[in-house]
Amino acid sequence: MTSPNPAHARISVIGAGPGGLTCARILQRHGIAVTVHDRDAGPDARNQGGTLDLHADNGQIALREAGLLDEFFELARPEGQEMRQMDLTGRITSHQVPEPDELFKPEIDRGQLRDLLLGSLQPGTVRWGHGLDRVSGPAQGPRLLHFTDGTTVETDLVIGADGAYSRVRPAVSPAVPEYSGVSFLEAWFSDVEARHPEIAELVGQGGAHAADGERGMFAQRNSNDHIRVYLIQRAPADWITASGLTPTDTGAIRALLLERYARWSPRMKQMITDNDGPYVDRPIFALPVPHTWEHNPTVTLLGDAAHLMPPLGVGVNLAMLDASDLALALANAATVDDAVHAYEKTMLPRSVETAQALEGAAEHLLATEFPDFGDEDPQH
């Protein structure tokens, strides 16, 4: 099959996260038709997670290409760039306070970013309740998408923007995510100024981190008077079930955590004891380094599907930059094959270099020194 011109190709994005939606938005701005398929039943099917810092040298570049940068700044929280490093008593040992006009990496909630991108797309672009099972068909195309509801869709280009456990990735790579040895346990705090004023004061307007070498805490101020705390441990991925518990055993998990954080001050342990609702288990996985694949003219990957890394401030930013690069390549190439070649020539070296720099860096989250990991939450 001859590779089609992108303007006449059937282009399918799998995954309606920031990367997939950014790609779709930029394609549509250039007059290229695209369909996004997502397994969620709808845009409000689940909580989208915590807060993100979008950097001027990647995430914001993508939003500029999407024509959404001004709208982003209207929603973003520049004050969220504040970062505190604390000791086990809650004493601030290092404090980064943004200048009033600092816009290098302002914060935005994941849900707000997704809504911004969704609202910019043509009606009907996203097909909800369309979870991908597998991709079949010859490498030269056309490809056949098999969905979990039994339906199929024929397409000329499959863009895997479906995250850590991508169902598109097996079409180009046998790689699977590997456990980093570090696990997060997420805790939520709502109406913090009224209900959790001491935690609100401790965290400030941005992020706050403390660690003792074996375990740590990373707290993030979100919008709408909400704080998320990630309790970080070096532990087996199944440490909860190995302790005879389930993630819903909040009281028993809390008791176990209090033993492990026994040396921490009562002030800091409020972030273990006072959370609203159950904890959320988030073991940290990453793809092997380096992760590359042989070029395929009908399938490519972006974001965590291509380069899952520890949550050190780069994941969504790289996903959105990938999306922008791919969409612009499709807008400027004679064929889909040429566009995928051009995109991967840029994206793969960049992702390999970043992944090599961050390999094993989940351990930095346990370091007592302030880690330069940005302020991105760990949801891939």
C-alpha cells in the first residue's frame, strides 16, 4: 500500500490524555481529520488526578501550537511554582518562591488541562467507551483497531497515546514497564483552609517535600482548596497485599505507615492520619532504557506509551511536545510515512536522552537533599 497524504488519511489517536488531545487539536488546526478513541465512558468518568507544571520549553510550546496558551495562563497558578524542602519536623530547609511575573512552569490541575483541550476540539472528535484491545493488519496498512466492545475500525495511522500500559505499543515494541522499586501512596485533603489548616500552612501554595533516605512525602497544592500528598517508600510493588491488606483497609494501612514513619514529627504525620477517604496505591513503573523501535509507517507512539519514566516533572510536558512534533510533521509531510519518519527522528533521541538521565531516579524522591524533579504528579 502507498502511504497516503495526511490530509486524506484516516488518523486514529488512542487515548484522550493531554498528549492525545494536544495532537488532535493541532491536527485539526491544520485542517487534518482525526478521531480519538478512549476507554473511559465519558469525560467525567474518573478523577483526572493532581496538578502539573507546564514548562516554557516544552509543554507551553505545544499549547502555543494548539492556539491555547492564553487560555492556559488564565487557568494556571503561577504561585504554584513555590517549592519547599522540609526536614522530618516540618522545618523548611530550602524554599523556592517564584517572582510575581514568573511563568516558566506554572501549575494547572490535570482535569482543567484536559477540559481546556477537549473544549477546543470539533464536536464528536472523541469516541468515548472505546477501549482498544489490539492492533492488527499489515505494517504497510491499512491497520485494523479491535476494541473491547467487539467493534473494529480501519485506519491508516495509529497514534498510541494510551499511557504506561499502552495497547498500541505491542504493534511496534515488545517492551513492558518494569517496577522501579519505589511506591507512592496517594492521600487527599479537601477544603484544606477550613478543615486542614495546619497542613495547608505546611504545604504553602505549591509543593513541599521531605525524606529520610528510606521514605518520603511530597505534597501538592491543587486548585479548589485541595491538597494531594504522596507517601513515598522503597518497597515491593505488592507491599499492601503482602501485608495481608487491601487498598481499602485504610485504618490498617495507616497503622502500618505510622510504624514506618515513626521518627517523623506529629506535625508531619498529619499527612498520614488526617486524609479524607482511602489511600490510592501508585507503584512507580518505567520502561526499559533505552526504549526505541524499528520504524513502522502506520503506527507510532507518544508520551508514556513511548517513554514511561519516573514522575520527575517531565512526563506530560514531553507527551505534549511529542504530540506537537507529530502533528506538525503530519501537517508538513507529503505522506504519513514521511511524517512518522520525521517525528521519530526528533522524538526518539530526545526521549532516550531524557530517560537515560532519569534512569533509577525514582530513588531521588527518597533523598534528604532537595531533588530537582519539578512538580508533576505521578499519574501516567
